[in-house]
Amino acid sequence: MSELDKEIHRRRTFAIISHPDAGKTTLTEKLLLFGGAIHVAGAVKSNKIKKTATSDWMEIEKQRGISVATSVMGFEYDGYKINILDTPGHQDFAEDTFRTLTAVDSVIIAVDVAKGVETQTRKLMEVCRMRKTPVMIFVNKMDRDGKDPFDLLDELEEELKIKVRPLSWPIDSGQSFRGVYNLYQEKLDLYTPSKQTVTESIEFKDINSPELERHIGDSLAAKLREDIELIEGVYPELDIDTYLQGEVAPVFFGSALNNFGVKELLDCFVKIAPSPRPIEAVERVVKPEEEAFTGFIFKIHANMDPNHRSCIAFVKICSGKFERNVNYKHVRFNRQMRFSSPTAFMAQKKETVDEAFAGDIVGLPDTGNFKIGDTLTSGEELHFKGLPSFSPEMFKYIENADPMKTKQLQKGIDQLMDEGVAQLFVNQFNGRKIIGTVGQLQFEVIQYRLLHEYGAQCKWEPINLFKACWIESDNEDELENFKKRKSQYMAKDKEGRDVFLADSNYVLMMAQQDFKDIRFHFTSEF
Ligand code: G4P
């Protein structure tokens, strides 16, 4: 194996996703502790932004600034290079999370044992399913009373629409939680309440050994054997390939806060989670082991300080090796660019790096050269497939409130959309601009940033819309007919694609019924 291959195969790039409060921050922190990346608990607080009142977005932005450092957390563990990509906890920034998911090779989902599958988890899982991202599930807060584990497994399968396979199994729960049987490593992991140290782990290959009674008592031992028999009967043995294809999710139980079950999760994760996977570009499939560097921008983080208008563009390296001060092609501009201070992210420190490998993320200081989805290569004309846009949930007309600053407004809107702050649609009937977002906060962010960074003033006007659907059809006549009939509701997105703005679910259903040859998509990637 070449050096390059070795570097790539030891990389694990993933994100932890969950509904707010399920324990993502705590789990991240414990993983970093294992990697020696941090030394004290309580160091990862960036996700706490979600706890702020929704109206206080300035506070949120301030903290978002801090979170640049935790956008990517890299660390070494057991010979593996692990990159955790942070995702914003606040649901109004869900679009950021969707995009981050395009840059990971796998995902860990944290679920609260008492709450089960919650809305945001469900939504994020849809994105994983679309992309066939392998997922592992960590059922957290086992030290608290929660749902029956078998019921929970059923719920996970039903709600997340994925098969599951437990790799550890809890012994009692809540106050009387005793630990887990680790089916993956064949170990008995005993939990000591209120002791925040690493699990006491005992080799335990034969669950029928009377030793089990000695550790957990007669009734729990009997129950555990019964449960395990049921599991082995109901859930087929984990087939790594089906996990890698995103069809089966291994499940672990534990308590992140008590650092229980986390190391077991990590040990299994590094062994079975995928190293960087081939990525589809428009022209061809790009394999990570290819010598030539390729990558794409999946996130742009703007510095909100008007005196230092600069951004960091985050590049996911898809193949080969990225090097400092080497010329690369910015495909959209057809121009060579080189970067003298690319940063990598180790633990919570940003540092300049000389080289990085497929799977890694590097941050490039940017002054407006990049937009989300841009491709960089060693010279090849290559376009990584667009990151999906999802139909926004909220829409408003954006109007110019200061006629002297029309140009500034135009530029501001363009750049903010390139950064992926929200989506712009231009109504083809009246030429008015419509901004679509997933949350109210984004409107406030846009208005503030237009004023402070571009000196432009905007105002919002209400528009009653239900969904934006990207439409396509092989039947040209029907498509033309549809566009004519619905001309008042037709818009173009930033890429010039046709979008139908449905003002109600009923209208949308009628349209789908009346125009059978037209496909209505709720994401821009189809
Ligand atoms: P999030 O990033 O997914 O939103 O969740 P976070 O880790 O912030 O955890 C949410 C709350 O749940 C925190 O409590 C955290 O301490 C608690 N928690 C996490 N894991 C466990 C666990 O295994 N058992 C129990 N009992 N609690 C857990 P908080 O009071 O909201 O925050 P904090 O003041 O403790 O930081």
C-alpha cells in the first residue's frame, strides 16, 4: 500500500447528528477526551447556541464565530485520524447541517432513550438516506428512565426507515442501570453510577457462564440471556457491507455524560466505519486514492466583523493530497489559485498545514472567491455534483429600502446566497425576488448583514407560499403548457432552474394530478 493509500484508509470523517438536547455535545466531548484532543470536560460548548432564545440571534452569531474552531475537530485515535464535523444545533440553521452531511463519510446519530426519535433526527436521517450514508446509533442517557429497548429499536426502524442491529444491550435502566453486554466485543461492561471514569470491562464470551450471576445477580442474568437470545433470533448478524450501504444501523447503548459506552462505540466505529468513499462528479466517479487532488467547498463561514470582511471556505478533500502553496484550479473561474495559509483543525485549534489528505477538511481564507459547491482540482475539468437545496419552509419578498444602494443590495444578496445563507428565487411573472429559508432567524441575519457588511437596506414583504418545487419533464409540451398555466407562480432559482412556487398543499396536489408527466422535486438534486 502506498503512503497515500495508508493515509486515506486510516481516515474517518463523520458528523454526529441529533435532536437538540439528546447529547451530541456531550458525546463529542467524550470522543475528544478519548482522542486526547482535550483534557477536561466542558470544553466543547459551541453547540450551546441552540439554548439561546430564538429571537436573540446576535448572541447566536457571536457564538457561531467561536464555533469556527469547532467546525471540524480532528484527532488521532488508535492509529486512525478522526475528523468530527460539527453541525449547528439550532434548527434554523438546518440547511448548514444538510450541507455538512455532504462532506462526511458516515454519521453517528445520538438518540435520547426517553424521547426516542425526534423531529430533527428524522429530517437529518432523510438526508442520510438520500445519500446512502452509513449510520450508527448511540442510545444515550441510559442512566435515566426511558423506553423499553426493544420498543425503541422498533421505533428507530420505523421512524428512521432503516434496519437496526444492536451491538450492545442494556442491563436494566434508569436508577438501576447496571451496564451493557457488548455483543461486538463480547464483553460485560459494568456501570458504576456517578463515577465518571471509563467503563469496567470484563471479557465475557459465554453469556451462559454462571459468572454472569456473580456480576449482576440472578434475575438480571436470566433477563439478559433471554434478551440476547431474542436479539440473536430477530436481528441477523451485522453484515458490514449492508451497514456501509446505509441499510443497517448498528446500535449502541450508553450514557455520554457518565462516559459510559462511548469508548465501545468509538472502538467499533473506527473498525467498521468507512474511510473516504468515492464521490460522484458530473463527469465521472472520483476515487479517494487517486493521486491528483480534488475537493469541493461545502461550507463558507463569514466573519461578521465589518472591519475584517473575510470568510473561511471549508474544502472537503475528495482525492489525493492537498498541499500548501501549490496551484490548483478553481473550476468555475477556470483560474489557478494557490493558498499560502490553509488551516487544518486539530482538536479545537486551527493551524496552518502543509498537506492534508482525502477525507480531511481544510479551511481556506477567502475574500469572496468561493461559493458553496465550487470544485478545486489539480487541473482537471471536474464538477462535483451540486449539493442539494431543499425546499425552504418560509418565504418572503425582499425589497430595496434604500434606492441609492441598489447595487450594494444586489451584491450583498448574491454573496450571501453563494455562502448558502438562504435561497433566492426570482418570480418570472413580476420579476420580484423571493428569499426562502428554513427559519425566521435567517431573515434577521440577512437583513443585519446586508446593512452592516454592504451598507444596503432591505425590507421584507409577506408572501403566502407552501413549497418550492423543482420541476422537470420529458414531455416538453406539457412542461411549456404547465409553465404558461402557472406563469404567476413560476420562478427561477440561482442556477436558472425552473421552480414552481405552490401556495398551498392543495394546489400542489392538483398540479401533480393534472400534469402527470411532470416530476415535482422538493430538493434540487434529483
Ligand atoms: P445536544 O448537544 O444534543 O443538544 O445535547 P447536550 O450534549 O448539550 O446534552 C443535553 C443535556 O443532556 C445536558 O444537560 C447534558 O448534560 C445532558 N446529558 C447528556 N448525556 C447525558 C447522559 O448520558 N445522561 C444524563 N442524565 N444526561 C445527559 P443540561 O443540564 O442541559 O446541560 P449542562 O448544564 O449539563 O451542560
